[in-house]
Amino acid sequence: MLAVNYTNLRDNMKKYMDKVTDDYEIMIVTRKNNKNVVMISEESYNNLMENIHVMGNKENYDWLMKGKAQLENGLCVAHELLEVEDDE
């Protein structure tokens, strides 16, 4: 996680925005009176929102945790995928 003050961010906006998007960094922009903000990439934001949605539903969460436990305990089977030709 990076921390940068507002003035430094303003003077080096492209560099910091590239760091956030290219290196998946989270950046705290420090401001007066502790009115800080956090900068993340759009991709990270979308991922976060999707996780909140999925994990916010107890049934989804329980289903995912059950699948995770099955995988960790070796209770899964790998299958080879078959190619299906399109008839069009």
C-alpha cells in the first residue's frame, strides 16, 4: 500500500495512476484534517464490488465455502473437456 500527499499526487498524477493500475497498488492520498482518500484501479474496484455481492448473500457464501472445503480435502475430480463442433 502506498501513501502520498495531495501535492505530490497532483505533481505526479500519471506516475501514481500508472502504479495503481499497472501494479495493482492501493494508494492512500493524505490530506489536511485527516480527510484522506483511497485510490484503487477500476479493475480492483469491480472485483471488490463483486466479492461484496457474492459474500453478502449467506447462501452464496455457504455454497462457496462448502466447495472450497471439498477442494481442500481432495473431494474433487478433474475431467477432460470434449470439443463439440458447431453444426452451423
